[in-house]
Amino acid sequence: MGQESLNDGPIPRILVIEDDPATTEMLKKDLGLLGCAVTFTATAEEGIAVLSKDSFNAVLTDLCARIGGGRSVAQWIKKNNPSTKCFLITSWKGDLDQRFLDRDGVTGIIQKPVLLGQVREKLLSVEGITLAGGRPEDA
């Protein structure tokens, strides 16, 4: 029997690459509330190893992920599994050059502190993902 979901579609599979325990705990709670199946790694290197063996709807990776960085994760996804969407998590308040983000395959930015509404909005922008509570137009 397959996994049951709180949403109306398949369970969204999300990989989180984050080494900050507070952010990891927040994302674990929030993504659970949204009905996602979540895998966590602490480094870009570990995340790429997981991505090479399994598929995900989206990846949330720290821009400054240890051992490689979030942009290297996005570049790997773009080259090896372009249907997976990659979001960078960052506390950087300056402007990130959209040309570089596009070139690297970054779908969007999630600002720290990570908030449930922001994560939900970003994930709902991914075609095929339905979260617990449905899409905004369903509300």
C-alpha cells in the first residue's frame, strides 16, 4: 500500500540540505504540516549523494551549505535532474544576481528566518506539487 497523504495528490518529496539545527527543526515541523515526505542532509556533498540515488520534487538548500555550497547543488540538479526544483535558503539580505541564479538552475530564494507561509508559497509554485490544505485557489 502506498503512503497516505493529507493532500489530494501524491506526497511531495523534498530534500533539505541545511546544517543549522534550528532551521532544520523548523523545516521538519513546517514541511510535515504541509504533508511532505522530507529527507535531511547537513552538507551539499551528502545532498548530492542522496540526489544521485533518489528523486525529489524539490530541494531546499542552504546557499552556504558546507562542502560545496547551495549553488553547486543547483548546478548538479540542472545537469542531472532538471525536473527537480531547487530553492536556496539564505540569510543574505543583499541582491542575488538573477542571471547567475538562472544559469545555475535556481528556482527561487527562501529568506531566513524560514516562515511556513514562504515555504508553502515557494513549493506551490512547483508544477505538480499539492500540499495539505490544497492550492490557494482551492481555499
